[in-house]
Amino acid sequence: METLTPPDLIGLVRNHLTQNNVASRQILARSLQNLLGRGNLQWYSDPGLAVLDMGTDRC
């Protein structure tokens, strides 16, 4: 299990969505980043929200 900080998670999701350089994915990534940025106090007040299991592939 790997612990990610909010900026790391936002960057990870944004990079994943924009990897093919498709305009609609870039817009979605920006919107997601803005949405997650609004709740930074919630991220920092609950450390459990920043934990992401990167060890398994569930696709």
C-alpha cells in the first residue's frame, strides 16, 4: 500500500486522463483537479482519504 498526498493523487489522475492528449480528457482532468482542490481541508483532516492501494490491478 502506498500513501499519496492530494497533489500526488491529482497529478496521477490528471496525467492518466491526458496521456493521449485528447481535448475532452484534458477538460475532464482540469475539472477533476478543480473539484478535488476545493476539498483540500477534507483531505488533510482525514488521512485515510489519501491512501490508495497501488499494489493490485483490478481491471
